[in-house]
Amino acid sequence: MIVTLRTERIRTLDDIRAFLGGSEGADITPHDREAAYKFVERTLVRFRYHFGLPRAGKGLVRRYLGKVTGYSGAQLTRLIAQQRRTGRIRDHRLRPPARPFATVYTTADALLLAEVDEAFGQLSGPATKRILWRMFHVFGDKRFERLAEISNGHIYNLRARRTYLRARTTFRKTRGGASPIGQRRRPRPEGRPGFVRVDTVHSGDRDGEKGAYVINMVDEVTQYQQLASVRRITEQFMVPVLEALVGAFPFRVLAFHSDNGSEFINHRVAEMLNKLHVEDFTKSRVRRSNDNALVESKNGNVVRRWLGHSHIPEGLTPQTNAFLRDHLSLSSTITGPASSPWR
């Protein structure tokens, strides 16, 4: 561990002898490498190491520095030589090496590899290596002279270079698909109950098996909440459950707000809301994450708290619904027929 000694009372060689002999206590505090280098530099200057200090005194100072910093004798020799030569001690590792290894593959090679990967769809290392070899030895393209003998592993090294990544990466703004279903605005309940927010929570997939989904519906004003579980978020499963959840509220649902997920923004859900005489069907605005923040917070505070983040197999949907109905929903009216697709 790199340490620095508080040396207010260690000013002479006798003080150093007393410290090394253990006859005088000292407070030692861990520090970083830069602080340790500064300590070595101050100590050499304080005791005039390069200006008339006898040989025995130099050995005493070196033992003192070694005990305090934990540096080896060879490392202290390098630091002392640097201080004598330049007057300062600096960490040279922060700079590039004075004599770096020669670069075998240039920036042009990385760009050429990016061009090949763009044309062939970024194949595996062995397949790409064979293409590079053929480009030089079969088709005689001189640009591939160095890449023709590249190893499989080094292909992936070139693919990690910034030059390659800049050549392969393209950015496009999100292209929103216009949908006439729902109004893109934030609900305005103005203190009236019946403005519900809805979202889905997925329990994740495991070993290729899809997990169940939880539908979370919350009233914005009263915080009245209804939950149910479905096997899939297709229209076949979603519409009956959404209709049951809307009907389970003890007051009339006036507005229905969701994010832009296709499980909510579709014609069958719109027809169901129209049949239930829900006046407003709204959806979140683009880049307005707070539009549906209420139900998102309930996802974490209620759904994740009680169901956790573990995978729930879709076969356990009936048991999950029973738990949600009996313990987390304020109404027990979400029963539905035995043949209901969401059971």
C-alpha cells in the first residue's frame, strides 16, 4: 500500500534513526501514487540528499523512504535518479511510451476491414480471414497485402478500433409511425376520478420460454388500482382482461391513457373502450417520459415489490391472477368465465 508520513517532527537524521528504531510513534495515512512521489521529492530536498549528505546518511534516508512508502530499492533508485536529473519526480506512465511498438495494421487497414464487413455482413473471423486472403492472392488487390495474413483474433482487435467503429456505425433519428388511434396528449383529470393509466410488466423469458405479463391499471386521482395477469399481450388475451379491469373500478372510467405499445394502441382496444363509453383514449407524447410516470412508479412499488423480478411461467397465470385479485386489487369482481382466454 502506498503511504505518506506526516513528517512535521522528523527533521534530522537522528529523528529518522528514532523512527526506524521504533522509539517514536508516527501517524501513517494511505495516499495515492502522486502523493507518495511528492513525499519522496520533499524528503530528498529537505535532507539535501544530492548536496553533501554522507553515504551513511543517504542509506538512512533510503531506508526511511522504503519503510514509509513500501517501494523497493530499485524503484527508489529510479526515483532518486529522476529527482537528481530533472529536479522533480513525475509519473511517466501517464504519457505514451517513448519507443512504442511498431503498428502492423494501419488505420487504412481498419477502414478496409470495415468495408469488407459492410459488404459481406460481418462474417465470423475464419470466414473473413479467407475473404481477405483471396482478395490479395486470388484477385491481386494490393490494398489487402497486410490483411491477407491477419490472424482470426486480430480481426476482432481491428473491429474494436475507434476508426472501424466510426466507419461501421450509423445513426438515424427514431422514425415514429403515425397512428390515428388515440390522442397524443397528457390526461387532464382536474380532480375528477376515472382517469386511469395502464401499463404492462413482463416477468421475463427463461430458456426460450415466455413469461407471463401483468397488466397494471391505476386511477390518477384516487390511486385506485387493479391488476391482472395474461399469458400473452396479443389482442386475443388483452381485450377481455382490459374490459374486466375497466369494469372493476367502483366509478365510471372517463379516460384511458397508455404508452405507445401496440398491445394498447390497436382497433380492438379502441372499439372496446368505445363500447364502454370511455370518453378519452390518450397515449403518451414522444420524449415525454412523465406522461405515464404514475403507473410506471406503481410497477416498481407494487408489482415488482410483491412479484419480484423472477421469471413467472405462463402456465402459472391462473395462480398469479388469484393472488393479484385476492391481495393486490381492491375489488374481487375480476373473475370472468372459466373459458376466458386470460385465465
